[in-house]
Amino acid sequence: MSVRRIAMFSMHTSPLAQPGTGDGGGMNVYVRALATALARAGVECDVYTRRDHAGQPVLVQVEPGFRVLHVDAGPRTPVPKHALSELVDPFVDASMRRMLEREPVDVLHANYWLSGAVAHRLKHELDVPMVATFHTLARVKAEAGVDDDAEHRTRVEHEVVACADLMLASTNDEQAQLASLYDAAPDRIEVVPPGVDHTVFVPGDRGAARQRLGIVAPRVLLFVGRIQRLKGADLAIRALAALDDPKLALVIVGGPSGRDGSTEQARVHALAEELGVSAQIHWVSPRRHDRLADYYRAADVCIVPSRSESFGLVALEAAACGTPVVAAAVGGLRSLVDHENTGFLVEGRDPDDFAAPVARLFADEIGASEMGVSAAARSKRYSWSMTAGRLRRLYGDLVSRGLVRCD
């Protein structure tokens, strides 16, 4: 059965928000790119997000078939993510009023656990199927030593998993985590990887990109991500110190995120001073998503030292630009990086173990170039049009069968 319209939920952060600042990150990219691709594939997509600024319009028509609806729930000011669970009920009520004013939707698609709580309620109110994409999982983050309101969040995630008609995992690893850590029914989990925009993230001239960005260092190591403990900017700085190369610049693109973001930002700046590498670091505020392509092209190597990563869009975008990636061997990064072919995977958290493959790439320009070519070629496996096409079929399957009911 065909699906005409879906309601997508991204309660805690808008797809229109700047990635790399506040709570904006890879999920913002995911929601916006997926909604765009679905609309172009013939599935109208309304994205519901919380209004967190007084000046935000009620509705933004992003392009034909894709709208963002700003929902009044709580104050029209930013609210820390850990406090948003208190606004789930008013967000549900406000979303319901907005949805009843519009044409009926065929499917609800939640992104992140907070939106999962919203969609779970609305599923029972509207009697339509619910799809859940978690992006990160509390129990996986806890295993990585990053606690994020684990008790309450884990309970909500279990409730959403138990009632979701379909759960989307980005990788086989995430699929296994949902089954083993949350008792998710395997037949209700589908592995549907995100994509990358190959019209934006393409290989280009490294020298020209550096000139546009004003980077003059002979060698460039790139870190892109929010400044929070999970993403490991501190490890990128320690790897820079371990390389002990005065001709090397580390470019860090991103801003503080989460309740401890400002503290973490101060900590990594202090760490750079302590290690004597501050002069080699270019701190760059968050950039518009499409502008990141020049940073990837300008870099010799992109380092992704995350403690946990459900997928790892930064690694995929760097690869699409022909830049080798040195990444932590965690989560989705294990699927994205083909070890010693498109980049290197590093077990553990020792800075020397990250520095070694970076140094190897600097020392072997021909090998690094070949690795970049392989990375760009492998990235072609991922596109948003393929993701949307697959989801369109999965949505259609959902509406033709009975709903999963809570125990």
C-alpha cells in the first residue's frame, strides 16, 4: 500500500538548526536530508519540532512536500535537553491539535528517545503505525562511560521499543544492540543506513580548499563535531601532541553541546595549553552543513575519536570528499571505515594508537591518495535517495498490517 504523508518528530532539535552547536548534530542533518529525499520520492513529510525562539514561524515550507512545524510546548526559549522530558505531554497535546487541522498522516516517525515518547502517545491517539530511529541509546552510552539520564531514558526507550511497529538501525551493530539490550523483536528492526549528498560532498582540490579557508599549514588534521565528552575532541588534541610535528595543524570545527558543553570546551582548551599545542589548533565555530565540504577537502586526514557512535556521518562525509579517516573502532564507524583500505580503525583510547596511522598517512602521500580514492568510491554505497526509497517501501508495508500493541 502506498504512503502519501508522514509526520516526523524531532522534538529536541530542529532540522533547520545549525549542526555543531547546542544539541544540533548529525541527527539534524539526518532529519532534514531524509525529509527532503522522502518528499522528492513522493512522500509528503511534516517535521514537528519544539519552538524554542519567539521569532520562529509556525510553519516553514522547506520545499514542496517538506514542511517544518514549530510546536508550542513550554517556554519559547531553549530548554536543556535533560529537562525536555517534562515537556513531552504539552508537546503531544500541541502536536495533536496541529495534526487534526491537517490531512491525516499514514505513519509517525520518531527521531531520538524524546520524540519516541511523543510518537508512542500519538500512535494510540491516532491509531497509526510508529517508526522509531533512536540515533543513540542510553545503555550503549552508559557502556561507553557517558551517562545521559540513563535510568529514566532507558525506561522510555524500553517502552518505545516494545510498541514500535518498526525500528530503524543504521548498522548491524545497532540492530544487535536493540535486540540484546532492549529485547527488541528482531523482525521489527530494519537496517537502513543514512546517506550522504554526493552533489555537495565530493573530492576537490586540497590546495584550493585551504586557500579558501585561510589554512597555510603543510599538513592538516581535521576534527568535526560537537565539543562534548562523547565526541572525543580531547583525544584528537592528545594525538596532535603525540605526533610532535610543528608543521601540522589540527582544525577543530564545532561548538559546545549538552549540559556540560561549556565545561568540556574549557577543559579541552586547557588541555591544549598544558600539552603545548595551542598554537597548532585552529578553533572554528560551527559551519553550515554544506560548508563542511571544504574542510574535509582541505584535510590530509579526518580523525573521528568518538567514545560511541551509532553511525558516524562525519566519517562518511569525509570519505565522500576523498579524505582518509582515522576513527575509533566503535559502533557504526566499524561499518563505514574499511581498515587499511579507506582509513584506519583504532581500538582503545591511547593517543599514540591514533597518532601512528595519522603519521603513516602523512609519510606515504601516494598511499594516502589511493586510500582517499577508495574512500570516495566506497561512499557511493550510501545516498539519501536510496535511504528514502527503502523507507517508502517499509512505510507501505506497515500501513497494510495490524499495529503492534503494548503489553
